Amino acid sequence: FSGTHLLLAAIYGEIGPQEKSRAEVKEIMRLSLDFSLELLRVMNPIKDEETLNRIVEVFSKAGLK
């Protein structure tokens, strides 16, 4: 899948609308069935734990498991 879907899901998750964030997460999961919050956490280059937790929370709210 494209990193664009990740970026859009994160942006929509932060500033809205939430429906678009959920739609991007659905597309990510359609394109990559094994993508998960754990994989997002592992592959993310962000080292700041607080920032990473915020990103994971945004994706969790959008429906990523």
C-alpha cells in the first residue's frame, strides 16, 4: 500500500473528518491484510514515545487493530 494512505489517515484523524480517516484505514487494511497497530509501531521511524503513542491512538480510533 502507499504511504499516502497512512499520511491521509493520520491527518484526517487529527483534524477531521474522522470518516475520511476510517476510510483510509479501511483501504490500508484492504491492501495489506496483515497491517496492524503493532506493525505500525515497529515500522515507524519516530523514536519519541509520546509522539508514537499519539500516532497509534489516532489509527486505533480510525479502526486499525
